[in-house]
Amino acid sequence: MDRRSKTQRFLSIEVPAALAVCIAILPVIWMIITSLKPSEEIMRWPVEIWPSHITLEHYRSLLKETSFSRSILDSAMIAIGAVALGLGVSVPAAYAFSRFRFRGRGVLLAQFLVINMFPVVLLIIPLFVLMRNFGLIDTPLGIILGHATFAIPFSIWMMTGYMKAIPIDLDEASAIDGASRLQTLWLVVLPLTMPGIVTTGIYIFVTSWNEYLFAMMLSGQNVRPVTVAMQSFIGEFALDWGLLSAGGTLVALPVILLFLLVQRRLVSGMTSGAVK
């Protein structure tokens, strides 16, 4: 029976999980390998998996002959700004939704989900007109505000769920000790909801880092995120696979490093909050 249960577990859980991981990671591995191939071997037929020799020519050309390094800085500034704005709005809003009962509370929470049901392209024209009237086209602030329009509603919904898991008795105990609402939020609630804040911050960062439509419509010559800059490698009759794969590797690298750095702290923070 033990052998049968192990076999069933292997076939029903481990094999599908391994297949899902392979399907998700193989394109990334192929992109990295392509970025390390010489230009003459990328389009060679039959396809050779491993390059005859590893070269960094595509990365050198990408960083020295194009403005991609500046685009990386633009995307980093926009993503960090979107995280700061998103958390600065969603955390106090989630605390209000989780602790206070007021008219229209349920309707507002439902609207946060309804907004995510519609495609983002519906917002781009009125948002473009609004940003043009305020003179925010081709500015980092304009793109940050654009990313916040679809990141903040879902962030508020996520943070409200984390806030509800914190017993309201802790708020009452801190009020008895003389703490104000702001002190309770800062000293009591935020440390316990740190896993939720980290998760929400990662969601906002990844969403802003990978966003293309708003970045394309709201950017120009002064500000050009990496998703827009990579479009220049795709021509009408030619496609530079070397630069494209090198750019894709550099774009994916910050997100991968972010998850590797935050993963352990996220899990430990969740268990610590549960014990408290």
C-alpha cells in the first residue's frame, strides 16, 4: 500500500509539477542560450542547442551601441515609483476597509474587482487625453500614474484581505495604551502585515516592469522603458534575435533576483505573523 501510494503521488503530483516547471522555464533557458550564441549560429539550420563558443557580443552591442542601459534606469525608476505610490495608497485604504464600516463599503470593494474585469486598452485613450492636458506625456510621473490606475485597485483588495486577518483586539489594546489610529497602523498592524506588503509590492513592481501598452502610449524620446525599447529590435523585414534575446535576459534578471532575495523573508514573515 505504501509503494502504491508513493507511485500514485509520483504520477499525480510530481510528474505534472515537473512538466509545468519545464514548460515555464525552457523558453527562458533557450532565450539565455540564444543570447550567448554568435550571430552566425542563431539562424543556422539544423538548430544547434549549444553554441560552439560562448560570446557576449550581443550584450556589448546592446549596452554600448544602443540606449538600452538608459531604458533600464527609466524602467527601474518607474517601477519603484509605482511601488511607492501603490503601497502609499493601498495600505491606508485597506486599513480603512478592514476596520471601519461605512455606507458603500461593499460596493467600492466590488468595484475594485470589476475594474480588473475590463481590458486595460479601454483606459488608454481617456488616460492619454488626461495626461496630455496636465503636460505629463513623456515624463516618469505620467507613466507611474498610468501604471497606478490598474495596480492600485487590486493592491487594495489584496491588502484588505491581509488586514482582515489581523485581530481587531490588537487595535483596541493599543488604543487603551494611548496610541492613535496612525500609531496603531504604523506600530501594530504594519509589522504583522509585512508579508502582505512584500507580496503586494512585488505584484506592483512586476506589473509595472513588464507593462507595455501604457508605457508605449505615454512615453517618448525623454522616457523609454525597456518594454518599449525592445520593440526597436523588431524591424519590418528583419529581426535581430541576438539583441532581442540579450535584452529579454536583462529584463527578466531583476524580477528573478527579486524573487530569490525576498522568498525566504516572505515565508519567514508569514510564519512569524501567524505566531504573533
